[in-house]
Amino acid sequence: MSEKQNGVLITAPLFGVGRETIGEFNGYTCGHCQGNGYYLDPDIITERVKRTCPSCGGTGKVKAVVTIDWIPDGELKPYFKNE
């Protein structure tokens, strides 16, 4: 069986820090409802009541939005500590 895989190569920006959105990866089947867009209400046993999936909103699909926050890492360089 085939499997869909996406990858992101992360490299530090040349200038500064901040936030950047890498992209959107869509077309994934919802894991909560298995792509149905609904789930059966477990509280009602006598009939099959379909409830809208809270994860995908009834579409059966989900997408990932990848955002990176670049922040300083590590300790201050020794030559800046005297200032």
C-alpha cells in the first residue's frame, strides 16, 4: 500500500529572527472520523445519530500549516557581557 509523505528542510534565515510560514500541506484524511466527516453519537444507543466531526468540521480532510518562530538560542557572547 502506498503512503503519502511530505518533508520540510529547515535552514536558519540569513538576516534576523521572526516568524515565517513555510507552507500548507493539505489532503490528509481526518484521523478522528477516518474521513467520514461525522462520528456516531455514543450517548444515543437506540438509533444511529451522526454528529459533525470536531476535528475536520465535516469535510473528512485536514491540513497542516507549518509556521516557524526563530528566536535567539544559547548564551550571550563574552564580549557583549561587559556592556
